[in-house]
Amino acid sequence: MEKFSKEIDFSEGYILAVDKPYEWTSSDVVRKIRILLNKLGYKKIKVGHAGTLDPLATGLLLICIGKATKRAESLQNEQKEYIADIRLGATTPSYDLEHPIDATYPISHITQKIIEETLAGFIGEQEQLPPIYSAKSIDGKRAYEYARAGKEIELRPSLISYYELFLEKCNLPDITVRIKCSKGTYIRSFARDLGEKLHSGGHLTALRRTQSGIYRVEDAYTIKEIENILHNTK
């Protein structure tokens, strides 16, 4: 891949690895890149992303530009890696910090060894139920639209795979897990499922995508770096 610079012919296609900022939507990043390219003279260039990141997540987001938008689906199908911070003993309706805690559970029975044994049980292919507060499409509407309207809906489980789960830190009730998984995996749902398997509760407190296929977050550009490269701003 050609090194990112303003001299690239973006219409011919380019995959830009972006380190998505906290509270930005994936669409916000696409919109920002499109605006920056428009200022360079690319008035009608296609820009998209390969794999959504929630607003409260940070890390690697692949932006497909020009003819590279045709590769978005294949890039999205690649294996992903995340670093997930999870708080045990409590749940939220969205399985993360978007909503306040709605229930608490005991954690006195949980040990590091029990967590590691439970993580090992997740490895392999399984069905996962998406969060009700998600962008999952149901009859032409997003699941979160039904949830915000207080309407009950039935979500169908998706077939996903966990390839590797490693307990990076354990300072109960907070733990950090490194996760390698297939496309379509909701890490928020993993936090909920882990809490349930531990006979407690769990929700996501922070999430960072560190890899997607051959791309790693260490090689990604921040929004500020992209602005500097394309428009020589300080």
C-alpha cells in the first residue's frame, strides 16, 4: 500500500487506516475524510468504511476511498482484534456506558482463575444475540430506534466465532480482555454474556479495535494527522 500523502490519486482507490476518536461515529469519520478530499478537488469521490465502530469505542477504522470502496465488504469479513475493558457485577440496557446501570449482582465468588476458565469456554463458533441498542436492521429500521421508542422486538442471534480470548488485567470488578473474533461480533454482547456465565453481570466500559485483517492501529492516522498531511495545517 502506497504511503498516505496528498500526492495519491485517491480516485484510483486507497484504504486509509484511521484511529477513530472517542464519541465520533464511523459516519462522522467518513464525512470528515470526504470534506478534506473535497477541498483537494475530489468533489464527487466515494468514501465509505469497512466495519462500524460504536461512538464510545476508539481505534482502527478502515476508510475506503474511490475505487477501493468495492473492497469494503471483503475487508469487513476479516478477523478483528479488540481490547475490551469490562466491569463485572453490574449491567446496563445498552451493555456499555451509553446508559446507566440498571441492576447489580454479587462478584465475591469470582476469581481470576474462574474468569480464565470461563473465557476458554467461549472459544469457537457460537450464536450471539446482538444488543437491542444497536444498528442491527429489523424491517427497515435500526434496532436502537425501536428500543428508544420503548417497543419490544425479537432479535435473531448471529453466528460468530471467538478465536482467542486473553485476560490482560484483573482488578475486580474491572477486567481487561484481548479478543480476536470474526466479523459481526458485538463486544458489548460479549461483556453481557461473560457476566451471565460468571453468574453475575457485566458491561463494557471501554473498547479499542487494534487490528482488522492485516491492518493494525499502530499504523493508523489520527484525524489531526490526516488534516496536516492533506492540508499542511499546524
